[in-house]
Amino acid sequence: MEIILLEKIIKLGDPGDLVEVRSGYGRNFLIPQGKAIYANEENKKEYERNKKEIEKAEQERINEAKELSKKVEEIKIILSVAVSEEGTLYGSRGTREISEAIANEGIKIEKSSIILPEGALKELGDFSIDIEFHPEVIKPVTISWKVPSPPIISKQLYSSIFNSFTIFIAWPGCLVSIKL
């Protein structure tokens, strides 16, 4: 199946390229996503008329991706995870957790844009991942998986007025009191 690309696709081509792809890939992904159009005579003429607009829109996407990559470069991503007594993670962590952490910093990134070179992360430590903002703008980012600090339990306080004990538990960002 011949298609005309409307945006840059890695390992396939640039906007305006006439490429041959498998029919399922073109029909089920590229065309519905607006990344390509069928390569018939009418669409070829239409593309030639709108070529400058398409190239301008592609350049705007590249510039937006570069700005977003600069914002992500400035933040430090540290995630707290639960671990067993041996120091191993319960389960694994992947693109969903990373995209949520970046979203908490005010930057929205699709989880499909995050590239984990070694697959899901199953250990504590620092890891280098790639974020693809645009096929031409891929930025390496370092993330850290850390163990959350343990809770701090204060001494039991005796209240003579109520004849009860109160236990205070302080967790990072939270304070819980239990009356007994």
C-alpha cells in the first residue's frame, strides 16, 4: 500500500514522502492517527497544494517538543517505592508510573513517549530512560527509585484529663494520631 506521510515517522520517512507500507499498518494505524493519507492522484495534488502548511505545522511540532524537553531537563524525578525486607521492589515499575511522576511536576507526557531500554524497572537506584517528544527530539532523563523514609512514632502520651493514651505517627507529609 502506498501512502503519503504527513509527519516524520522513525524508520519510515519525512513529511511528504511517498512510502510503501503493509496495508494493515497503513489502514489501521497511520491513516486513522492522521500521520498519513492514501497515495492516490487526488491526494498527491492536495498534498502539493498544502505542502508549505504541512511543513510549517511539522516545524511547530518540533519547536514545541524542544521547549517541552527543556522543561523536563530541569526537573528531577525521584519516586518512592515499596520494597521487601531484601530490598527488592514489589512488582515492577514502568512507563505509567514515570508519566504520572512527570505529570505531578506539571508536564504532561504520554506514556507511549517513554522508552525503557531495558524494559520495566525492577530494582532500586538511578536509571537513564529516553523520552521521545518528537521523532527528531529524544531526550535522555535520569530517574531515581528510592525507599520511602520509615514512619516516626512518637512516645505514648498520657492524658490525665481523658484517661487515655495517644500515639502519634508521622509519615512524610502526614500526621496520624491514635487515641487508646
